[in-house]
Amino acid sequence: MIKKLEICDLSYRYAEEDHSALQDITLNVTNDNIVAILGNNGSGKTTLLLLVLKKYIPQRGAIHFLNEKDGTENEIRIGYLPQIEKTPYGFTVSEYVMMGRYPHVGWLNMPDERDREISHSVIHELQIEKLEKKHLGDLSGGELQKVRIARLLAQEPDILLMDEPANHLDLKNRRELLEIIRNLKDENKIILFTTHDPNDAVEIANQVLLMKDGCVVAYGQTHTVMRQDNLQKTFDIPIKLQKINKKTVIIPGE
Amino acid sequence: MQKKNLLLFFLLIFIMGISLFIGRYPQPIFTPVRLLWEDELAKALILNIRLPRLIAAALLGASLSISGYIFQMAFSNPLADGGILGVNQAAGFGAALAIITTGYTFVQIQISALLFGILSIFLVLLLSRIIKTESTIINQIFAGIAISAIFSSGIGILKYMADPLQELPNIVFWLLGDLSSITWERILPVIPQILIGISILWALRWRVNALALDENVSFSLGAGKKRETYFILFIAVLLTASVISYAGLVGWIGLIIPNIVRTIFGTTGQKSIPATLMIGAGYAVICDTLARTLIPGEIPLGILTAILGAIAMIVLVSAGKIRIKE
């Protein structure tokens, strides 16, 4: 089980570009945290997630995972939910969710009873039983998003990287999705998710990382970071913060 | 599931059993089973001519179908198969090249077919990345058309250069795709590699699903890594090239069978791979039996599978059973 995620002075530049996509990112996250990564398009949010996934190798800096048991990086599973995913053609929901079990099933093996149990329980948790036999292509946007999260959870990851999980969802589905993510916190996992909407961050994140042009604008506990000046600097527009029923609401505009 | 597979298996055995006794000796349509003991000529005919040919047909159907299934999964494209991607033409070119340069030696034909098959799949992967249309499926098909055209014209040049008395008839006959000249000597050496290839894909029947996943997702799941994808594609090319090297160019099976199987059994490899193998084998056996019995002479198998395949394709597409979604 994971204890801690440490990112030190991380910098990354894409081979075909002449400026850095990420510059000197430092994060320190323990296993009871949800981190929201906020920033405009192109601010480096997705690149950061792919670096944590170890898909890209940073030119400078390092990422360390610390294992609860022995302080090593062994057996730490990282799950990834891309913003746009090429969903596989022709598979049913239950078959797709089962694919989350790949890290647990040996190369020449088939999923066994335990794998089936876990994918069923994930499907049950997310209340998508009635979709099980449906094809991925026949799902609505909100349904597909839940199914993709089910696939992510079936992997039983220690770190969950979610790229814009609430994007393009209607109000109800968005609400449900944030609730699902919030509930994951209690399972000793580290969750990093990106979003355009600062209100999502206020709603569920303990920590917030504000990014602009690959650099950190501010990082820390949600209530300390979410200030007018930080947010205006991040999003480049006037922003107001208001308390409505004791909740902070962030309103773009004068 | 096991039950369905078993049923398909018995159906395949049944079809093969019937096919063995269909023919024009001693009279049209059926050779009575008792002649196997009573008539030496019938016995020789069945055991030394029909049986190797039957096995060749079954292996051909199973191999081409499973390769088609793998190509379709790996390219996320229901139209991908050896014919459309140009693998068949490339392997065909390799084989024809071997016929001209080394004579009709079987090992050389096989190796050359395999090498050019591998070359063509690399070219498809490379070209479909260079070609830039809105659709990856169109990119692949463009790449396939181009590669297939290049190797087809290569075959044309070889035909032009070939000695018209010796080599040319061999090449032409062989390009039509048929099994009429199959003997034990020709089929026995390929059986092991085909069975090994099929067994590997059978063992990986759940794993192959990862080929269809988004690249970053499969990376996060530790599956579908590049070398894993290349390995599986290699097996598919190996099976295609092995078949082409003894049967010539037999098209359409790899396109049609996996699409039919998917509409009935679903896409996941656990269900589709066993069904694809057995239905593909059965289909090829039926086609080849028709090819050798329908008329007093012989219809080349490749011609028959193309006609039937085209009809099946039209039916499938117009029934909305082939869905293309990016």
C-alpha cells in the first residue's frame, strides 16, 4: 500500500518543442489526499499526469513513491484515466471493466474467480449493473465515464491519475462523479485529478496545484491556495470568491 | 462457453468427416465408407490425396481467420485483414521471388514469404502514421492499398521475368490460390509452425484484448506493450505467410470470418478466438470441398472464397453488422 508520493523539481520538455512543458514542479502527497490540478489548456496538467504514470521520462527531477510496508517503490500500481480515450471497439461493459485486471493476471492466464468478484463489486459500487451486457459504443457520455472509472478501480491502483474526469458531464452525472472520487479518499489512495473548474477542486480536493505555462502558481491546502490573486494569475481573467451558505464559490468575471 | 466450443469442435470434425468422403470416385458425390477397406484405389485416394488436402484446408481457414482477427484487434479496424493491409500480396511476392530465384523449393518459399510479410506490416505501421487524414482507419486502408499495389506490381514484374515454360505456370497457378497440388510432403513441414502459432494465440486469448485499448491505458495496465503487440502481430504474419506459401493467395477469409464471429460471439478473445478458429477451419473445408467437386475440373479455392466472401461482406455491411467507429 502506498504511503507517499514525492515529486521533486520535475521538468519536462517534449522532443519537438523548444520550451519546457513543465518546469520545477514539486509536490508532496500522502495517502489520504485528493489533489486537484488546475490550469488553462496547455498549462501542463496532462503532461504531469503522464510523468507520474512513468509514460514519459523527465529530463530533470524525480518522482518517488514510498511503499507503506518497506518504504520502497515495489508493488505500487498506478491507474490512469485519460481525458480522451480510444475505447475499444465492440466490447461489453463487463468485458471492458475486466481489462482493469491485467496487472493481476499472469501473461498466459485467464481472469479467475477473484478477478470476477472484484470487477463485479466495482460495478456494484458504481451502480452500473444494468449496463453490464451493453456495448461500450451504446453508452451515453455519463454512463461511459462511470464505466471507465470502474475499469480504473478494478485495477485496484494505489495512485489514481484522472484527466478531466468530470468534463462534458451533465450536472447530475458531474455531481455523482465527484461523489465517487471523494469516497475513494477513505481507501488510502492518492488521487490526482485535473480540472478546468476551480469549484470542483473546492468541492472535493484537500490539496490544490495551480499551474500556468508549465510552472506552479501555487500549491498547498485547498483553503490556503484558493485565493483571488492566485486564481486570477492562473486563469488570466478576473475572478471573484463568494461565500454562499458557508461554501466558497468561485465566480469568473468582474 | 465451454459447451459452445465443444459443439463447434464436433461440428468441425463432422464437416471434415463428410468432406473426406465427398468426391467423384467411384461415382459422383459420395465415396462409400466401406471402400476404405474394400478398394485399394479408394483407400489411397482418401488417405493420400483427400486427407492431406483436407488438413491443409482446415489449417488454412483457421490460420487466415485468426490472423484477420488479430489484425482487426491490433489496428482497431474491422476491415483490417491480410488482403486489405497488403500482407497477403507481400507474402505472395516473397513466395514468387523464391520460386524464380531458387526454384520450387518449399523452405525458401516459406522463409521469403514470411520476410516480406513482416516487411509489409512494418510498412503499414509506418505509412499509416505518415499518411494524415482525419481517420486512422482510412490511414491504414490507404497504407494497405499502397503496399498491396506495390507488391502486386512486383509480382507482375516477376511474372514478366519468369521463364514462360517452367516458372510462369507455377507462379500463375499458385497465385490463383488452390489446394489441388497438396501432398503429405508439402503440408507436413508447415503443420508444426501453424499449430504452434495457433496455440500461442489461443493461450493469449484474453491478453489480446489489450491490443484494442487506448495506448496510455494499456501502458498503465502493464499490458499491450510495444514488444507484446509486435510479438502477437508476428505470429499473425507467420500464420498468414505459412498458409500462403503452400496454398497461394486465398483472400477474404480473414476479413469475413472474424466479422461474422464477432456479431455472434462478441469481440472478446476468450469467446471469439476459439470460435474464429473452428468456424474459419470449417468454412475453408466447405469451400475447398466445393472447389474440387462442384465441376468435373477444379475451381481455384481463391476464386471461390472471393465470390462467397464478397457476397457475405455485402450482406454483413448492409445489415449494419460491421460498425466502424473511430
